[in-house]
Amino acid sequence: MRIANHIVGSGTAVLAGSGTASRGIPQVCCGMLLLYTAGIFQDYLRRRDTRVVACLSANPNAPLSKISSATGLNHDRVASSLQRLITDGLVIAETGPSAPARLYRLAH
């Protein structure tokens, strides 16, 4: 009986908002939600990067505009993926025939 009353009493304290436990539970819930959301965003970035890599596999030495039209992603998103892939050493950027143009290819 005493254990049951203690457990029920603790649960009531948490639900009623008294003590430090009532502040800890929302913080834990918010933290879990943040981790879950970050995980979903990372999955989205991986899928987007995979589309860019697949495009470069089929079209080596492609400019940003060609990658963008082939993947259906806007220029900014493709540029972001390319920068991440270059940093990871998966993609190489080279200067094209005209000075400002950059061509991208997969690293071997």
C-alpha cells in the first residue's frame, strides 16, 4: 500500500506541476522532439545528396545548372549539397572552359 501511494503521489506531483520533476519532463520531451526533428532533417539531406551523386554519376563534369535541372532541385539546394559533398571528399569541383563556370564530378 505504501509503495502504491508513493508512486501515485509522485505521479500527481509531476502532473500538478510541483517540484523539479515537473520541469524535467517537458525538457526531456522537447529534447526528444528536437532530436527526432534533426534526424528527419538529416534524412532529407542524405536523400537530396544521393540525388546529386546519382546525377553526377550519369553526367560527369556537369555544371550546377545541369545538375539542378536533372534533379529537379533549385540551384541553392544543389549548391548546398555540392558543398557538403566536396567537404566530405565525394565530389570534385573544377573550373570549366569559361572562368566563372565550375564543373562537378565524382571523386574516384
